[in-house]
Amino acid sequence: SSFIFHHFSSPPIIVIFKDFEAFNPRVLQDFILICNRYIQELPFIFIFGIATSPSTIQHMLPHSVSSLLCIELFQSLPCTQHLATVIDKLILTSQFPFKLSSKVLQVLVSIFLYHDFSVRNFVKGLQLALLEHFHSQPLSVLCCGKNEALLYAQKLSHQDVEMVRQLPSFMRYVENREPQEQVHLLTSDEGVCQRFLKDLRKYHKNYYPVLKCLHSLTSSLPKYPLGKQIRELHISCMEKNVWETNEYESAMQLLRLLAKDELVLSLRKCADILKPDKTKKMKKDLCAEEVTSPGKDLQKKTDLFQLQKTLLEMKGTRRTKKISPFELLRNEALEFIDGLVRSYLTPPELQPLNEVCYYSSSGVLRRHLNATPRTSIQTALSHPFYYLQNESLKTDAGTVSNSAPDICIAYKLHLECGRLINLFDWLEV
């Protein structure tokens, strides 16, 4: 862009045609010709947003007009890559305490993929989920930074602590404790929340690096058993123990079949994500050994009888032969990764007080973002109280209040007799 601006004595006027194909060709031609007359006094830069093919310019503009343009082609990133960036920066991070449950994230992603491909609408849906969470969850006051959350936890009243004890995650945790600890958790208000908030924060700090590590290992495997996008793996990990699925077993088997170069490259990417004290040891172990070829002795055997004898011996000892140093290191590395997955990729619903940070009302979000106009209109006409919240509009099922809007009364009469509506009945009500 600096190269382009260098050619102008004054800053150019940039005109963006967001949907180039939708413009009237004649109007566009006249506009370009008019701008060309003043190009010496007012330099212009046109940005054409083309959704089909660059040849559209030649189809819409005659040569006499297109020859006036100095055309340079550039391409923006696909919207799916922008979505992946948004998810990585806002959702797959421990920096922000607010989280989405698997069902809520699926609603937002499905609306993006099957309706509008709009990253802006995805962010608006995320903002709506944030507002709904703080509006509907009283304990969302603890959904903030570490120091602020611990400070607010100390100031909780007895009623607030009782609300904490009524959370499903807290009740499940208490059921699995020893009787003495159960009594302490259910009777003492001191320090009940602080420990769980710290544990939840530690869980997130460990969860996301291990999630990205597992994705870097499995995202390039054939048929993508754990998904091509990290959001797919994230949803799977939130819904269930991912290591108990057939897809996970298939991914681990495919990793054991990778060549040395591919496996070492994947493990190095994984090591860059994990903590330095772990990655250094992993790199040292993986890079220290070399692959030994199992068929090295065969290259020395040229006699047919000796070759046949050697092959028979190898066939008989195949099951009992000693594994190579590379195979040993490979198994250790994959067992290490498997241990990380089993330790840190547990579903968030198993964490006490996860309701403080996680918004899970997918139905509410779907009604707001993926509305059904027909159903909404019928509800408004049949039950105006649902939207207006006026006590005078409360009625029994199948009846309508005389203070209801005229259109609601007409709609009720229309349901009773679709073709002929008695105006007297309408006005009498």
C-alpha cells in the first residue's frame, strides 16, 4: 500500500464497492468515466469486492472503461480462517474467564457454517451469550480475573455460599468426598469458594495447551479422526472423555504408524506448545536416537539359499524380536502424550463451580439468534402477554382479553372462522 500511495501527490480517495456484481454496469461505467476526468486533481483507488471471478470486471465493463483502470488482484483470507482466529483468541485461552459449553459453541458454529458465514455475527452471538450469562447466573460475579474473583469470594454472604452449595457440580463433588470433608464443605462458609476457583483456573491453564498439543499431532492424520479444526476437538473434549472414544484410539494407532521424520516434526510442534521444562526433555529424548533398519542384514546376503533361510528366521522371530530404540522412544512419547490427555482434558462439567464461568443455555441462545418468524408471530398474536408482559393481558388458554390489541382479537376470530369474521364480535370483545 505504501508503494501505491507513493505515486500520488496527495492522499487518494478510496472507494470500496463491497458487492461488485450487484452494481448496475451502466452506472458503474459512468462513475469511472467521471472520476477519470478529475484524476489529476483527485486521485482515486477503487476496491472491488468480487465474489465470483476476476473476469467479472471484463464482463461488466467495456474495454474503453476497463483500460482506464490499473488492476491489481489480491485475495482476502477465507472467513473460516478468520473464525478460527477468533476462536483461538477469545475462546481457546485461559486469559478470559468466560467460557462456552459445548452445545452453545455448536449453536454458534452451526449458524456460521449453515446460515451466513459471518464472523461479525459469530462475535455478536458470543457477546449475547456473555450478557445472558451475567444476567441469568447470580454467581457470575465470580467470573472475572483471579485476584478479583478471590476478593469477591471472601465477601460472599451466607446466602451466596448456599447458592454455591446448590450448584450441580458442587453437589457431585461433595458426594465423592469423605464424610468428614462433606460435613466441612456443607457447614463451613470459610474458604469454600477460593480453593475451587483456584483449581478451575489451573484446569484452564493446563487444558488449552494440552488441547492444542493434541490437535497439532492429529490434525494432519488421514481422514482426521479427531477433526480437522481445533474447535471440533474442543467440543469432543467438553462432551466426554475423549480418550475413551474410538476416534482417539484410531488417532493413536495412526501416530504409531508415522515415519520418523513426520513424527519428530509433529512432536516438536507439540513441544513448542507445552511447558519449557517438559518440551526440553521431550526434544532431547526424541532427537538423541536414530532409526535402525530391520533389513540391514539382508543387504549382505546375496546367496539365494542364505536369503531364504534368513527370511524364514525373521518370520519366526518377528513376534519376539527386540524393538528398536526409535520404537521405544516413540512408545514413550505417545504414552507421555496419552498421559497428558487423560490428566488434563477431562470435561469441564466435572470441575466444581464450572457454572460460574460456563454459559450452557443453548436453547435461549438459539431462540435469539436463529429465530423462527412464523412461530414468533403466532405466539405474539395468540398470547400477547408473552411479549408485552402486561398483567391485563393474562388469560386462560383459548381465550383473549378485551384489552388485547385489535389484531390479536382479529387473529383469534380468524382461527375460529377463517373466511368470515363477524365485525360485531370483533368490536364487542
